[in-house]
Amino acid sequence: MTAFETAWNRSFGVRRPERIVCVGRNYAAHADEEGVELPPAPLLFAKLANTVVGPGEPIVLPAG
């Protein structure tokens, strides 16, 4: 098990997921921060597992 997987399991108690479903603009203050109108329903978007880093791990940007 990698250091990331160990940290992930310790933090969230589950194995590393294949994808993570996120909710955006689900409250008025968040929409105000972005200067946009509050949508009639929260926005859903996904993050793939390779976009997640563990606690204290560096964020590695691809070259270019």
C-alpha cells in the first residue's frame, strides 16, 4: 500500500475511490463568492482518483 493509500484510509476509512462526485454552488454564499446567480438545483461534477492527493502531499502539476 502506498503512503497516499495509507493516509487516505486513515482519513476517510475507505479504499481509494475510482471517482468522487462533488456538489457545487449548493448554498447562496458560495454563489455570491463566485459572483453568479444561485442555480435552481446544485451542480454535480466528478473528480477522478488521480486528481486527489493525501493530507500533506504535494500537488504535482504536469509539465507544460
